[in-house]
Amino acid sequence: MYTILNQKGEKVAYIQNMMIMDMSQEQVLGILIGDCFLCKKNNVIGKIFNKSAYLINGEICGKIINNEEYKNIALKKYQMQAAWEILSNIKEHTSTWIVETNKWSNRVLLDHLL
């Protein structure tokens, strides 16, 4: 599992089983398809590369780190259903080429996902 950090280095979300989960690991905020991350509005909002989450406009919205302390938990049925809801409603899963910048987004990752 991976942890997503904000600009201050604070944990803001987790990536588990290709799902972006909130800090309690209860709510599915988005999903990953390949390196693209998609929100509940069923569209690509960015990509993960170079250990960072980049928005379509190239701004950074998170840093991705490996969580060495993670212990695998069993996913709950409602979590799988939430992820499937996002996945099954996707009409377009490609994004434009993202030109990375060193600029952080003014909005936090969770704002982009919800």
C-alpha cells in the first residue's frame, strides 16, 4: 500500500488495491487505472508518475510514498461497490499529456477527488 502526502508532508490518503482511500481506510475517494487517477465524477483528474500525483494541468497534488508499516486489511463489500460504481460509469479514461511542474495545486487532493 502507498500513502499520499500533502505539500506539508502530512498523510492525506492511501492507495490500496487500486483504490484511493481516506485516512480511516473506510471511504473510497477515487480509483486508479494504470497511472491515471479518477474521481467520483468519473473522469481522469491526473496521473501518478515520478512518485507524485499530478493534475491534468501539471500541478502537484500529492507525493506518493511506500507505506512500510501497512498491514493488509480485508476490503469490505461497500468499498468494492463504491470502486465499482466509479469504474462502471467511466466513459473516457484517457487524459492529455501532462507536463509536470514544480508548482503545488492551491487545492488539496481531496478537493479534487470529491
